Amino acid sequence: MELSWADGSFEGCCFTLLEHIRSPKDLKRLNESQLVDLAAEVREFLVESVSKTGGHFGANLGVVELTLALHKVFDSPRDKIVWDVGHQAYVHKMLTGRMDKFSTLRKFKGLAGFPKRNESPHDAFGVGHASTSISAGLGMAVARDLAGQHYKVVSVIGDGALTGGMAMEALNHAGEVGTDFLVILNDNEMSIAENVGALSQYLTRLRSDPTYSRAKAEIENAMRRVPGIGRTLTRTLERLKDSMRHMFVPGLLFEGFGFKYLGPVDGHDLPSLLKMLEDAKNLRGPVLLHMVTQKGKGYASAEEAPDKWHAWPSSAKKNSPPSYSKVFGDTMMELAEADPRVVAVTPAMVPGSGLTKFRERFPNRIYDVGIAEQHAATFCAGLAAAGRKPVLAIYSTFLQRAYDQVIHDICIQQLPVVIAIDRAGIVGPDGETHQGAFDMAYLRTIPNLTLMMPKDEGELRHMMFTALQQQGPVAVRYPRADGAGANVEEPLHEIPIGKSELLREGDDLCIMAVGPMVGVALQAAERLAQQGLSASIINARYIKPLDKETIIRYAKVMPLMTIEEGALAGGFGSAVAELLMDEGIQTELARKGFPDHFIEHGTRAEVLSEIGLDVDHVVDAATKLCGHKDARQSPSVRAWS
């Protein structure tokens, strides 16, 4: 196996043990001392590789010993190891034959940053969102039983992900089913940001109070020292042990769910971890092993600031405009200063959503509810019902989890909740599970909801101001990207609801674009002008309600093209097509958006080019459309994707 990068950046690094690990079977030959040495080599490799490729960092350093122990004790891929979220699975990928591909990690057409079933048979389940591993693992365990097979199933979940309602539902079901199933709780006191809530406090008490573990051990030793112990005395001592446990362990939450609870164990003590896993492997029924780890273990900067080193810090571009997330956060500060009713709510995404400074300035007006998107949405509904002006800051891909709550708890009641949808559109290296592809399609069908997207960061400010003036629910979507360099200092003002913006007048076709695609449309118009084609460019601004008057006016005199950074099926272009059909308008219509498949990882530029949303593809589609402009009296609307 070749471990050096093609550019020689690994020259001089020596991985004595690591270079011989081609599959989990190779770990079986190593003793405990060798595994400890291997852990050090794995950490060195992680630092070297992730510093080049970028990606999740702290979480992977924290699970080195756990991953080695899992693959030492269990037999993947026969035994199933299911990772929650999956951003901590780099070590797992290294040990399962993919180390020579790490130079392509999260790169276009390269190794994915999360487990993928079609990438390796060792990836038992594809993940990317939190709180899923217990449900998936239990499903595999039940399927095993139904097939009369006997492999082991292990689900790994972090303490942050355990706050998700889905995880609690799965624990409840697993206790009822009662089948052999191991859940490993990786307790590092962190998800992306610091964990919050009563469950986090419960785990803190468990991990920090050694009294129970010491008392339990003393009772067991006493039992072993008494010769010829009878059945009655055994039962008495067992009852005494249980009483001690009730005295020292608050709540007995997991045993209340029907799990045998083991731990807490030091997740960086390989010998203890191996022994505990062997014990757990041989127990019958559902078992929960609680291990305590340190996020960023072995890398001083990551240990001291695990939130900042959740992923490898990206190099800031000199003189680049602020990101949309930063502008959103700054705007929230401005809005909250002007109106004491404004509050912010986010599901474990304070830094990512640009709200760190807001939390410092308004600590009593921001609520991080943990990884609990459904609760976040209905919590906002309650805030709005009682007179506050809640802004739910959430990533597009995570809002999918709260779809029911947006409909039933916010929109049916017409409550003035503002949903700030970050990471709408292409997110880049995180890939399929994180692309913000579907929010336009599923939100625009909901009555009472206004949905808009700014062409640049300056317009984002005014859209947030506009949203907070409305008496019903409003969603504002914006991308994971740097801004376009727009003015972010001008006084805030309202944007008329349902009104688009004409940016360029032309005679041959009209391009209606949403969000950053407006910039692509303007560049395409310049190129088309060089070909003798004159394009009108309209910043649509509103996906719902549509600017019906403007669409009809242009559709009657020239072909239309729509461009959107979202799913083509059911999105903005579909809304325009439906409007034209309903109004009986016959024209040529070309729609550009995301194709009908899940979009893999790569840079924004690479992915947008791949799916036809760059300037070159827009120019080609527009040229083709103008070639059909004489056919606009045809009996039906035609559309190309």
C-alpha cells in the first residue's frame, strides 16, 4: 500500500504498523501494546491528511482507540458497525482498505467524508445526519433474527446526537424488542458546539461521579471472597448492589429503557476498552456501553478548542466578502437591537449559523435546543403564539426533519415565525446528505408561507427585515458561500412581498433567476450579447408568492428561462410552469436546476458545473432556447432541464 501523497507531502513520515493494515483482519494479529503504538500512528496520519484535504478533525481524533477496539473485537463486515452522523468514521475508513485514497477525501469524485454503502462493504449504513444509528442498528438486529443469523450489531452514537428525539424513540423500541444489540455512547461532551439540555447534565453526573463504580466493585469483590455462598445470600447481596446503584446513579435512564448499562469507561484506555467490549459482546439482550472520550485527543489545539477544531479550519481568503452566514448573524444583532421581541433559536448550530456574537450580546434571547429540529420548530411556534418574534436558524438539510412541525404547528396557525435557511443549495465537500436541494420544492406547497431568496448578502439583510414585519410565517434561504461584495451598510428597508426585480432589459429571451444564480444569469447575459442575443434578467426574489404580473408580461413576448439552486422537480421553475399553464400562456420555457438524483461532494464550482448550473451551460441552454423562439405559439409549454 502506498501511503505517500503524489506531491510528496508525506515524505519522511514513517508508519511502521499502519502501512501493514489493509483490512480489519490485520488488527487481529496485534497485541495490546502494538495497538497502542498503532493509535499514535493513526493520529499522526489524521493530522497530516486532514490538514491537506480539510474535513472533520476533532471527532476523529477522539475515536481512534474506540475504532481500533471495535475492529479488533468484532468481525466487520459480517458484524455490522453503524456510525451516527458519520463524521467520525475516518479511522474506520483507514482500517477498512481506503487509506491509500485519503488524498481524495471530500474531493470531487473522491472518497466521501461520511460512510457510504456503495463505497465499501464495511460501511453498513450510510449516514450524515445525527440520531439515526440506534434505529438503523436495531433494524439490522431484527432482520438478523428473522433470518436466523447470528452476527453482532453495534451502533455508535455521540452524546450530542442522543438529544435527538429519534434516538430516544429507538432506545425505547430496542428495550421492548429485547434482542442482542450493542449501543456505544461516545460521550465527549461536544457535538459541533457544546451540548445543552438535561440529558447532557445527566451524562455529566454519570461521568464525573466515581462513587457508584467504586461501590459496585467493592460489593462484587466482597461476594467473591465469601466461600460457599448460598442462594439466599447471593440474592441479598445482589439486592444490596442494586440499592447502592440506585443511591449513586441518578435516574438509571438507560436501564429504564431496558438496556444493561456498562461504564463509564475511559475511551482512550485501550486495554480497558477491549475488555469492556468483549464483555459487552457476550451479554444477551440490549446493552449500552458508556465511554468517555476527549474530542481532538492528541492534538493540543483541538483539545483546548474542540468547537473550533470540529473541522480543520479553512484558510480565510484575503479581502473576500463576508459569508452569508456572517451577514445573517450581523443582521440579527441589528434587528434584535431595534426590537426586544426578536429571539433566535437554533438546533446545535450557534457558530455555524453565525450567531456566536448574538449569543454574547443577547444571552437571554437565544436558545440552542440541541440536535432537536422538530422541537426547535414547535418551540418557535410557541414563542410566536405568546408574542415573541422567533427566528429559527437552521441548515436546509436539517429543516427536512421538521417538515411536519412547519406545516402543523407554524403554517396552519399562521404564526409569525421566520425560518432562516442556511446552506440552501450546494454545500460542497459534505456531499449528498448535506446538499440543500429540496427546501424550495417542499416549502412552496405549504399554504400561508412566504418563501424568498436573496441575490446577494445585501439583499439578505433587507429580506430578514421584511420577514420580521410580516404577520405570518416566512422562510428566507441563502447559500453556504461568500457574498458577492454587496453593500451591507445601507439602512434596512422592506422588499414588497411577491415582487421581483428587473436587472437588465432585453428583447430575445427573459432569464428569471433565484439567489446566487442571478449572478450567473448576469454573466451569461454578457456572453449572449457577444453572440447578438439580448436577454432580460430578472431577480425573482420570491419563490412564493410568485410575481405573477411580471412572469405573464414577459412570457407573452419572449421565451423564458428559470435558474435555481435547488431541485428542479417541484421548485421555482415548476411553479412558473404551473402558473403559465393555469393562465393559458403559450411560450417556450427552459428550466435549469438540480437533476433528479442525489448530488455528490465537490467544491461549489465543480458541482455546479457538473449539474449544468455554471455560465457555460446557461449560455448553451439560452442559445438553444432562442433557436426555438419562433415556436412560442405552440399549443403547450415545453421545458428542458
